[in-house]
Amino acid sequence: MNRIILLDIDGVLVQPGGYRAALRATLQRFIDPAFEITEDDLSDLEMRGITSEWDMAPLLLASYWDFILARQPMPNLPSNVSHAAREIQSRRRVDVPKRLPIPAFPLTAGQYPAESAFRAGLFPSIPDELRKNLLTETRSIHKSETMRTFQHFTLGSRHFEETYRLPAEFETESLLLKYDRANMDDTIRAALQGAGNHLAAFTARPSRPPREVSGSALGYAPEAELALELVGLQNIPLLAFGKLEYLAARHQLDAEVLLKPSSFHALAAALAAWTGEELAALRAAYDWRNSGALNGRFSALPASFELIVAEDTLSGIRSAQAAGEILRAGGFHVTFRPFGLTCGSAAKAGAFDRAGVPRYADWQSLVEAMMR
């Protein structure tokens, strides 16, 4: 049996301690360093579909500031985020919040969540220009101070300078390299790479452009590649955010619209898993997006195969399920098999149960079921 196996990274291939550590380290540069960011605050955002730390950091900082400024207004705060942070800390006379709740707001298509919060008028106690500088342009290394700080901590100062061609603003090691942990052993990896299996990783992590692209990778952080190296799968095709960004930039698109749960992401990943070609798979999926038909590149796929996805959230499962339906409509005999990995999380188990997705507590039990 031919199997195309799509693998998420965070929570599946690796336990992503580095991102959590980098998020906390980022916030502690702008708030009272003794303040503890709770896991409940972060899980609450994830369950609402706010999964990128580039949005979490400004939203949590805004919640912290809004709580303080509602109780102690501070006239004439600077609009620069770092300057305002120092001033709020030095002038604060009220207690800090115990939690950092983010009020409900609609997530708007075509906008990143932090900008949606800004447009919805959240955190009204923060002066408008400061609020704008904090919550908008959250993917700009030049304009977003929280994103720039977070990238220092994820990559480390040296990789930050190499990636963005900017001088590091402070010295730090890479917290991804320090705290991320491989979620599988050699036996699991060997089983995944067995005969008939064709693997690809698909993830929202930043990455380099498609591997067939030569030249400068300025601004493309190799965070997904670092994770694959950690688990010994650095040679499999990778469909990560940087790859989608590369394609989107050439067609005046927002890369977010291509990201899972969009069917585009899994469709491109499935083709890349079989052919080993990232750029050609992206272009073929883009052609499908425009025409609604599978072009000749998809003829490389076998007539019949299992489309397997291993995920810790539903977004990738929905993406792969939709891709399977597209492939079936194109004449392929596709058996879709989703696998949820919980690693002991009751919240993840509940989400999979409600969606009717088979779930497994660890890789050993998951891979045994997958290879039956």
C-alpha cells in the first residue's frame, strides 16, 4: 500500500518548549519580570484559533497594559513600544493583573488576529498610537518590537543577524535549540520511513523558501528546518510558512490564506511528499486554486493511496481531509486516515473526540495503528 504521510511539527514531531520559553522571555522584556504568564492564558488563545506567538505576544502585553492603565491613567505615554514599557514600569503604582484575559473579538479574514483586535477597539485604555504600534504590522521585523524581540529568542542572536541582516539588539542563545525536544525515537522514525511511505512535514512554523530556490533567504527564519534536524527528518519535503510566503509574495497573496486549515497546504504537501519537489508542488496547488482543476503534475501520484495525517490540532486534519476530497474528485482513489496525538493533553483529547478523530497518547500507539 502506498502511503502519503503528512506530519505536523509542534506537538507531533517535537515538544515545542522553545516557543513557550521565547514567548515568556519576550514579554518579560516589556513587563514586570516577576509576572508569571500562565499556561491557561496561552491555551485560551490557542483554543480560539490564535496560535502564533507573533500575535500572542502583543495581545498579552496589551492586556497587561490595559489592566494597569484602566486603574492608573498615564498621560503622555510615548508611542514607541519599548519606551512606553519602560515608562509604565517606572510609573506603575497599582497591582499587576493575576491573569491576562483577552476579550472576545472576531477574527477577520485577511487580518492577523492582533490587528483584528486593534480594529475591534480592544484595550481602550492604551493610547491610540501606542495601541496601533503594538497590535499592527505584527509580521514586520522592522515595525513590530514584540516580533523582533521574539525572533531574537527563538533563533538566538547569531541566527537573528544571519536571517534578517540586522544587528542583534541583545545577546541570547536560541531557545528553540535549548528547549525543543524530539517527540520520537529511532524506532518510530524508522517505522515512518518504511517501504511504501512518503513523508512531508507541514506546519505554520517560519522556514526558508522552497529548497529548489537558490539565492538570498533574507527574512526567512529556519525554525521549521531546525525542528526537522532535531528529529532526524531533515531530508523530507517541508511545506512550512516560509514556503507558502515565497509563493504568496509572487502572486500578491496573503500567505495566511494558504495555511492550514486551507486545503491548499495539505494538497501541496501531499504532492511534495510523493515527488520530493517543494516548489513544483506549490505551483501545482496554486494552479488548482486558480482553476479548480488538478494539472498534469498531479499525474505523478499513484492511482490509489492512503492519505495519512498526524496532528495535535484539528486545523491540519481539516486541511488534509479537504485535500483528500479534491484528489478523489480528480479521479484518485484516496483513503483518508487522520491520527490525533495528545501526549496526555485532556484538552486535545476532548477536541479530537468531539470531531470523531482517532486519538493516541503517544507515538508508539499511534504508529502501530498507522501501519496496520
